[in-house]
Amino acid sequence: MSTRTTGKIAVFGATGHQGGAVVDALLDKGAPVRALVRDPRSDRARALAARGIELAVIRTDDSGSLVGALTEVEAFSFMTPEANTLEEVEAEIRIGTALVDAAAAARVPHVVFNSVFGADQESGVPHHDSKRAIEQHLTESGLRVTMMRPTPFMEVMSPSLENGEIVLRLPLPEDVAVKMISLRDIGRVAAALLLGAAEAPGGAVELVGDELTGPQMAAAFGAHAGLPARYEAVPVSMLPSELDRAMFRQFAKMAEHPSDLSVVRAFEPAALDFAGWIRSTGWSAGLHPEN
């Protein structure tokens, strides 16, 4: 049985896309939010403060500042910085470990970690296995934790307009069904967990809002815009880094196991499918959707 939370919710990563979606969802529910920020003078931090959010200034290499920022909060949501190199992967693990240790020291009642789909198994993708390492540290911490494991964001599926035709290109074969979730719904599921409105059976939830092949996604863009559309699979070798190549190979493997789309809708009944996400963002041909 879940207990509804009415106290302050701490969020690390509130100035980013995932953390920002969590903040939006919490504010929509009237929840008080404390954002852990490194630079309170940044434009994004000032924008949070202007919305009535408390700013707690932290340094990820200063355990005292982290423990202080997490003292007397009812729940804590965090995601680790995006890693694009092996050095950044190592930094991600350090930051995640420091946040877990601080939450344990501050005796935070509930921690929700925005991990990644498939983190319950070793994948061979460095910036996915880093989240697996953080999950393991959370499990060993003695904290009450919930792992949210989102799939790729719908927001990254961005086509181009070429000679009156919509073209979507991804480094995936055309018969691979991509699992994906909207940022909005990541935030809404997180808010439900943080506020005690829902619980994840087994302490983890995989976030899949829709599952479509490249041609199906292109057709959805075309139907919305009223234009012809096509999909082009590009070679994985064209990606700029081995981390990216490993990640897209993992996306293809994920397609081997169909997902239960009702899982997310149990937390957020209005969760968006891909066509609904296109409509909700106000996407139009030739323009990127709002992130």
C-alpha cells in the first residue's frame, strides 16, 4: 500500500530534459520541489526559481553539500549526466554513487532513479551498464528505491523535409520495432511514484509508451503533416562514436522482446502513443518538436 507524500521532493537534474519533465509533473500536482543545482545563476536555474522552486546549491564532489540538500525531504528523484565518452561514463558512476551515498546519509524515505531500459542485465553498452552499476549501489544502500527504466525518447525521432517529402533516418533496420516513451510521461510516472500515488511492483518499472518500426514512424509523421513520407535505414557504422554504435545495436536487440504497453498506462492513463505525441508537441514538417 502506497502512502501519499506531501513533503518536499528533491530533484537532481532539474535543469535537463528528463529532470525538467519530473519538475513539471510535480508542480502540476502542487508538490513543493527542491532542485539540486550546481550554478544557481544559470538561466535554467533562475527559471526554476521563478516558478517557486527552492534551489539547493551542491557540488557533486562535496558530500556535505549533497547530504545537506537532501535533508528533510520526503523523496528524491535523480538521473545521471549523459555520457558520450568512456571518461564521462566513469564520471557518471562517480556522481551517481555520490548521490546514493548522500541519500542514505540523509535517510531519504524514497529514492526514484531514472535509469535505462534493460539495466537489469549487463548490455555491453558502457553508458547503459553505468546505470546498472548505480542501480546495484542503490540496491545495496538499504534505501527504499524505485528504478524507472525508460526506453529511447520520442523526442529524438526527428525527420527532415526534403523536396516536399518527410524522410526519417535511423541506424536501425526497417523491420525493427523501436520501443520509446515521451519525456512528458517519464515525468508523470516519476511524479506518481515520488508522491506515493502509485508503486512499482518489484521496485522497478520499464517505460514503453509505443513500439513502432521506422516506416511506421515515418508514416505517422506523414499522416500528421498530410505529406508523403519514407524511412531510410542508415548503417550503424555512420554513427560518430563506438558508444553510439553499441547503443543502437542494443536498441535492435530490445525489439526481440515485445513490451506490455499497459504498464505505463497503469501509472499514467493518458500516456502518449507516438501519434499522440506528434499531435501534443505541435510538430510540423520541417520543424523539430519541442523538447
